[in-house]
Amino acid sequence: MAGCREPAGPADAMAPAVQTPTAAAPATAAPVTGPERRILAFGNSLFAGYNLQPGESYPERLQEALRRRGLNVRVIGAGVSGDTTAAGRARLGFVLDAQERRPDLFILELGGNDLLRGLPPEQTRANLSAMLSELRRRGIPVLLMGMRAPPNLGADYVAQFDAIYADLAREHGAALVPFFLESIYDQPQLIQPDRIHPTAQGIDALVAATVDDVAAALPPTPAEAR
């Protein structure tokens, strides 16, 4: 599994923004109220819904879970298979400029494919830092999804890589999920036969584990801030 215990392979292709989970949702859906807020989910195959059906990707499931909580949120999927942090850095400006308006929250989920390729941790750190700097310059709040290196890459590599996300979140004032795959990495029944990508049930588990973090990172509406 990418960024887990298992070296992996491919990653994504542009994802959408819709709905469908139940795992992270309250038993009774709250009425959706307030102005629409937009979340841009920017990452790799973990956000692109690799080998899943329409409606089963993380951005889509997350949107549904948030709306069931009464939050008027649209989650825009911008996951691309195979993206490294370098590739994400290269397309970040284009993706941001293509939005109808500035996102209210940006979820940054990259680094797993850097691990699969054994890229130097300092490159991963530099690329993520550059993206966080650009997002801060544009005034966009960020939730950073952390990854962890598999032990087979060696103790020095693991120590360098695993420190990246907490360090950068602190330096750039971003919210942090320390390890995005925490809820599924040791649950083989939630992972596809490739031993890398989550199943639809795995996506639901990821949403259930992170929806509170996303909701907390979402800035309040003007009415809520009063």
C-alpha cells in the first residue's frame, strides 16, 4: 500500500466531486444550510478513485459525509494517478487558476508515489513546502494528509520522510492528518488485490477516520464567525 507498509505502483486520473458514503455519516442527516463552501482535494490515486466505480472516490464520499452533517460543501476532486510531489507542484498553479473561485479549503495528499520510487526525502519536502508556500500566498487554508515510509526503505530514509509532514504543517500553519492511511493500512480486506489502493469500503473507512479533521479545518462562514 502506497505510503504504508507495502511498496506500490500506479496512482490516479482526474476525479470529480459528488457523493455517496455512509461510514462517516451520522445516523440522521442534518439539513444542509449556509452558503456553499468549496474544498479542493488535490492528490494522487488515493483521491482519484483508482479502479473504483463513479461515486466511490474519496472526494465524492467525503462530500456526502460532510453534507449529511448539514455542511453545504462541494468537494472538487483533483487527484491524478501516479502524481509525485514534483508533478503536483508543476500543476498546482494551473489547477488553482482553473477554479471558478478560491477554494475555502485545500486538502493536499501527495508523497506516496515519491515513496514508491524511492525519491530523496529532501525532494519531497521541498516540493510540498513550495506548494504550501503558494497556497499560503493565495490565502487558502490547507489540510495536509501525511504519509509514512515503509520500513524496507531503511531507518534513515524512514526517519527523514516521516518527519516531513508534521514539520511542514507547523512551518506553514496547515492543519494535519498525521497518517492518511492509518485506518486501513493493516486491514487487507479494505485494500484492492494490487495491495496498494483502497476498495470502496476502504474509502469509506478513510472518510470515517478523517471527516472530523476536514470539518475542523474548514473555515467558518461569516455568519458562524460572528
